[in-house]
Amino acid sequence: MELENQTSVQDFILLGFPTVRELQILLFVIFLIIYVITLLEHIVIITLIRTNSQLQKPMYFFLSHLSFLETWYISVTVPKLLVNFLAKNKSISYEGCMAQLFFFISLVCAECVLLSVMAYDRCVAICNPLRYSVVMSSQFCLQLAVASWFIGFLISIIKVFFISRLSFCGPNIINHFFCDISPLLNLSCTDRTVAEMVDFVFALIILIIPLSLTIGFYVCIIGTILRIPTAQGKRKAFSTCASHLAVVVIFYSATLFMYARPRSIHSFDLNKLVSVAYTIVTPTLNPCIYCLRNREVQEALRKILSRNDTIVMPSDH
């Protein structure tokens, strides 16, 4: 039995969003604007957190990691999508496809774990505030952040290893705008049972365990908030985790719909629309959610803007 991969396909064709030329150009402009805005949003958040002394707290430390992650997350898929809107040749090499798949899976898995870590941070802050600074020490926060990245990349290595061992003999057309797992598996011309099982098991692990932990943390948070005697105290406590909760709901709504729904309603055109939601729209909305609902971030941004206005304002003569 020959064990080596017998891949004959040298590249894949990403169909993306096939429409008339004029609409392709319009979509290019729209997605380019969204991409630039998203990058700017995350760069602003990372810069604010790194340079402002008031934001040197565990919650913002994890938020900076989330922004850094989502900067790369959207950059894995959108640049190639933008090129394909204008290019006649919409191909991606076999190696490029596997690399895109690897980084995409890594970042999705890392975000699942990181959102759970952020839920734990809020749980300790609300349920055990007196020990918060002791429990969430700088060293422990760094360990949690590194663990999120490590788990994400480890799971991706395992998944992509099994997918890369499949043979692709043709056709080589992927009805998607990036190299995702399901379209690639469907193009395999050899038995993909093992690869599908590995993908399913690890998808289950990385989705269910962090989500269950997040739900558990929020059960504790809600229980603690309900025991607070005053309405103002309840509002103040909930406001510290409302942004994170909104991000969790948006992220898991899209990912669970995408990867945990029955095969009977499987539709690649629907997949593309849902994929746009969690690969492009979600990273764009998350900075807005955190900034709009967070007073400390708003104040830090206001100070930076007012300082810049003072610097550029010409003196009166």
C-alpha cells in the first residue's frame, strides 16, 4: 500500500461570488472599505490598550489579543477575495490553499478558547472581586493567552495534516471565496472517512468545550448579579460583561450554524453568505461593540483625540 499523498491537482479555482463585471467591481470597493476600516479599528484598540495606563487590566489585555487575532483572521481570507474580484484567473495553488486553511482554522479555534478565557476573567471579576487581582495575575493572564493560541494552532495542525493526505484528482473548482474544510473534503477523490471523523471530533471539542465553559461562567455571573440588592449595582455589574456577551453570541451563532447544522440543509451558496458574516462582518463589528459599550475605552480614545486636536490647532496671533 502506498502511503504518500498522490495529489494530482496543482491548484484550485475559487469561484467566490460570480456576477457581472460591474457588480464585481462594486463588491471589490465594498469589501475593500470594510477591510481597511476593520484593520484601522483593531489597530486603534491595540494602540489604546498598549499606551494607556488606565487600560492595563486583564480584561483589556485579552481584548488586545482578540483584536490582534481578528486582524490576522480577516487578513487570511479578504485579500485573496479582493484579488479575485478583479482577476480573471481566480486560482490558488495547492500549497496556498492548505496554508490559508491552516491559518483560518488556527485563528477560529484560538478565538473560541480566547472568548472562553475572557468569560472566565469576567466571572472572577464579578463573582470574586476581592481576589480578582490575585487570581488574574499578569503571569496567569499571559499563560491563558498563550494557551489559547497554542490550542488553536495545535488543532489546526492535526486537521490540516489529515486533509493534506487526501488525494485531489479533479475537478478543482471550490464553490467558495476561500479554502474551507467542507468544500475541500468534497473534492477529494479518495476515501475521506478518517479526515471527516478527525474534523468532526476536533470541531466538536473546540466548539462545545469552550462554549460550555462560557455558558457555565455566565450562569455564575448572572447568579451573582441577581443577588446584588440595588438596581444600579446590577446594571454596573452587567455592563462590565455585556460587550463580551454580545461578541460571544454573534460569533457562536454563525459558527454553530455553519459547522453544527444537519447535512440535509447543506448549501454552498448559503455557506458563503454565513461565512461572510463570521469572517468579515464579525471582526468589523467587534471593535464597535467593545468601544460603544465601554466607558474606559471611550475615555482613552477621547483623550487621544483631544490631545491630537491640541497639537494641530494653530496658535492665535
